[in-house]
Amino acid sequence: MYAQMVKATGKGVKTREQMDENERHFQDRIDNDIKIEAKDWMPEGYRKTLKRQISQHAHSEIVGQLPEGNWITRAPTLERKTILLAKVQDEAGHGLYLYCAAETLGISRDEMTEQLLSGKAKYSSIFNYPTLTWADMGAIGWLVDGAAIMNQVPLQYCSYGPYARAMVRICKEESFHQRQGFDIMNVLAKGSEAQKAMAQDALNRWWWPALMMFGPSDADSVHSAQSFAWNIKQNSNDELRQKFVDQTVPQAEFLGLNVPDSDLKWNDKKNGYDFGAINWDEFFAVIAGDGPCNKERLGARQKAWNDGAWFREALIVNAEKRAACKQAAE
Amino acid sequence: MSAQSQKNLQQYVLRLADNALIIGQRLSEWCGHAPALEEDIATANTALDLIGQARNWFAYASELDTDGRSEDQLALLRDERDYLNVLLVEQPNGDYGNTLMRQFIFDIWHFYLLEGLTRSADATISAIAEKSIKEVNYHVSRSSDLIIRLGNGTEESHGKLQEALNNLWRYSGELTLSDALDDEMLALGIGADLSGVERKFQAAITRGFHEASLVAPKIGYMQRGGKTGVHSESMGRLLAEMQVMQRSHPNLTW
Amino acid sequence: MSQKNEWPLWEIFVRGQHGLAHRHVGSLHAADAEMALNNARDVYTRRNEGLSIWCVPAAAITASAPSEKGPLFEPSNSKVYRHPTFYDIPKEIGNM
């Protein structure tokens, strides 16, 4: 997912007996669906885990601008150009909301940016894949945003107030993202032979990376157990991945496109699809920095940050001058 | 309307369309690369406004087209010589200061031009101008604010803006330079009076530069040509990128 | 990447078209109050025209026990492509 490698801190979930009074009170609030707010007492582990999770999520939105931004200047019609620009702009907005949510936990945006640019912080593996054709804009909206929504909808009800509120706003704004992607695919699938081939090629390249977005199987992870207990994770990675496959395969069939998985088969017993094995070697390589575009993506963010330093600094200096003038006038 | 006057009216509308499209295209290149998140979002807003305005102008140009070309065929399939935008808007982004300076010069001129066009005898033109000017009013306030702040920021920011102004000022003359088409449209009550636009533009921009502690360079000869289709070297590359889908896959629906 | 150059944080409040009081919509960074207002317009009214925006330095807020509810959303007609109903999704596909 957008925060697919968050390691919760701590040594597993404490029982009520192991908790001190603060921790018990904190857990009671979570169990009663009372939001935790910035100034409330919270276990250090909760704070640390959330900082990582929210900042990874934010970084994913910011780096996520780049693969699609790659096609804004080349969009095939003016309408598609405005839609894509609005969508990529939304991603910047979502990154901004999420950084602000993380800041309530006591970390500055600049610190988080530094973690991203130094390679210390992670972001979603999906954005390290190249966008080679216009159909990739369709595939990303349809598959990547489709996968993201599955994770983000439940996060609107997570225990941390600022994160939950950011997710409400994000989900509301994102509702058009998946649809515009599907719409691009639908037009291509009904178009010329070349357009159909373009759509199929995009599905071929994005299908497996999309499934990897949900992260490795986490059924037995102690980290996940803690995140579930804190209500900052609501579904297991495998559960969401299955849901995504079950939802998406019929959509691909509608489009007349083939899902590139020879093991894909409906299973009556589980009322869902069986699907082939994911190449986790590829996933871990991409996460570790060896994907097809890791260097380009991080390089673009580093360049934007470094080239913009004079601009950010000048506005601060100017604001100080103005404040001094105002004071002198009073 | 005679065929010739319809063609002339379309040329006039295409100039407006191309200005908005080409500068919108340039601004959209920043998406994902601006110096701060807030700036990234703001620049995308301006680009969206301008491309939206371009679409309105192209829709009208398409109505006037005797070959029945659509909005997208006009926007994305003409040859370079048929694009009629001023040279200023096609200039490469350069650094963020250069982009802001280009925007500031454009916004102020754009505002007064549209103000003139709100009084156009052509109902479609006045309606589009009316709708656009509200957005452009905000563009002016945003780019002026930033120019003034950066001009009075650090030595480095002042230097970058002055350099940008030195580079771009030579393209400002074309903005208010009347040619036969402008004169014809003005006589028909359709076009804006560029001499009036020039007075207001010069007054406002001089005030802006003064507040920003910047000085416009003395230029002996202002560059011109864009309005009649003779562009800078960078225009060809901009078009190659912008047109690639329509050129390589003609006559398809997207 | 020095900390001293980080733009301060502002809390943004917007009053929409329906006469409700200003409501907190989120935060952003800006060098000073005027820039915060400009940025707020660009960041928080992309889909709606807030009639009035307040910005407050986050550091100036004295908070009691938190009790905020969700942010305010206003529909907008000016950029229809931002709304999901702009896209025709075939009936067979169902909800998206």
C-alpha cells in the first residue's frame, strides 16, 4: 500500500495486565472508538509507528506525482490534460494534508523531507515503475488508485484524529481518480487495434506491481497485531489483496483485457479468485532501491528541493523584513 | 460574415487560445517539481485555469473553422507556423524565478487585454473574457506578490529575478504591438485597443518592478514574430512534446 | 535543508457559501500570514470557493481537550472533472 513497509515498534501487543494505567486508559479509548488527538497522552510506540506510517503515506503521494506527471505535457487531448493535471495536483495536496497530520506528532515537514531525500524513509514500490505509454495513465488510475482506495477508506476510521480527518478529505477528493483511469482504459479498449494493444500492454506491466502494493503477507506479523490493536491498520495485506483481485478481474473482463496470470481461476469454495505467486524478490529489490526508476524518482525530488532552496529561504527573509518594518511603524 | 472576415476573426481568437495554451503547457511542466508543495499546487491551479481558458477559445475557433476542425485538432495538430501566441509564453521555464517573472509580465498584460475584450462587440469573446478575467485577477495578485517578495528577499533571490527580467523583457514589446489584424478587429469593435492596454500595462508593471526593487533593462529592439507564426527555437520542441499523441495516432478518440 | 528556513505552520479556517461559521479545514506552511491566505486559497478551495478564509499561526493556538469534527466539504461546479460522476462507468461495472 502507500505505507507498505511500516514496522510497528514494540514487542507485540501487551495484555491489559501488562499495561500501566495510562496505557490501559489509552487502549480503552481506542476500543471505544474515541479518537486520539495530538495533545493526548499516547504510548511512544504508537507515536513512532504513526510518524512512520503517515510520512510513508505522504512520501508516496509526493513521489506518486512523478510517474503521471511524466505525461501531462503529452496528454492526447486538452480535456485529458486538464484531468491529469488536476489529478496529479490532488496528489500534491494529499501529500500536504498527510505531512500536516504527521506534524501534529512532533516531526517537521522538513525533517520528513530530509528522510525521504536521504533514502532513509520508504515510499510505495509502485511509483518506481516507468510510465511508457498513455495507457499507463489509465492503468495507474484504475489499478493503483483502485488499490489505494481499498486501504484508505478504512483509514478514515482509524484511531488518530488528524490522520483520520486527512483521510476523509483525501478519500472524498480521490473518488474521481480511479474512475478517470478506468475511463481512459475503457476508451482505449473500445478503440483501434493499436489502442487495445496499448491498454493490454499497460495491464501486463502494472498488474503484478499493483498486487505488490499491498505488501508482503502479514498474517503472522507481531507488528501488524500491534497496529490492529491500535486501530491504525484495519485489514491484513492478504485480505485487501484478495479483495482487490476479486473486484478487478471482472472489470478487466468487461474491458476485454487479459489479466497476465495463467494461474488465475475462480474458486467457488472461497468465493474468490485463486491467483499466481507474487515475485517477492522483485518487490524487495524495488523497495531497497533497485527498481527501474528509483534513482530517477528520488533524483527528481532532490532536484526540486535543492533548486527551490533559494526560493524558500528568500520568502522567509522577506517575511522577517516585513515583520520588522511593521514593528518599526507601530 | 464574409469568408475572409470569418477567417480573420478566427485568427484573432487563435492568438488568444494559443497564448493561454502555451503558457499553461509551460506551467504544467512544473507539476511535481516546484520548490514547495504549496507552490506546486498553486502553479498547477494557474495552469488549469489557463488551459481551461484556452479550451473556451479553441471551442470558439472551432466554430469559426471552415474546415470543421475540432478543439483538439486546432490545439494539437497545427504546424508551428500556424500557432499565433506571443514569443513570451513559449520561453522555457528556466529556474522558478524565471518562470515567475514570465508569469508576472504575462498576467499583467493578460488582465488588461481581457479587460478590453470584456467590451467586445462579439458576444462570445466578451463572455469568455468576462469568465477568464476573474481567474486572471488572482493570477496577477499572486505573481505580483511573489515578485515583490523575491525582489526584496535575499541577495540571491533579487539577483535571480533581475536576471530573469533581463532575459525576458525583450519579449514584452510584442504584447502590445498592433498589427493589421489587431487594427481590423479594433475597428470592428471586436478586438482590444492595444494602445490603451499598453498604457495600463506599462504603468502597472513599472509600479511592480519599483516595489520589487527591480529595473527593466533598456532594449533597443523588442523581439517579435510569435503573433504571425515565427517562433523561437524552443517552440518546436514544445510542440513535438505536446503533439506527440495526436501526430503518432491521428484521428482517434481518447 | 536547514531548519531555520522552514516556513511556519498555519491553521486554515474557511467559511463556505452556506452561511456557516468558519471551520477548520487543515494546515499548511507559508512564510507569513498573507502568503498563508494565498496558499490556503490554492490548497483548500480547489473544489469550492470559500467565501472567507482565516489563517492562524499554529503556534498561536491554545488548545483545550481536542474535540474537532470532520472538515468541511463544499461541492463545486467549476471543475466538473474533479467529481466522480463526470465519468461514465458502464452499468456492468457497478460501483467504483
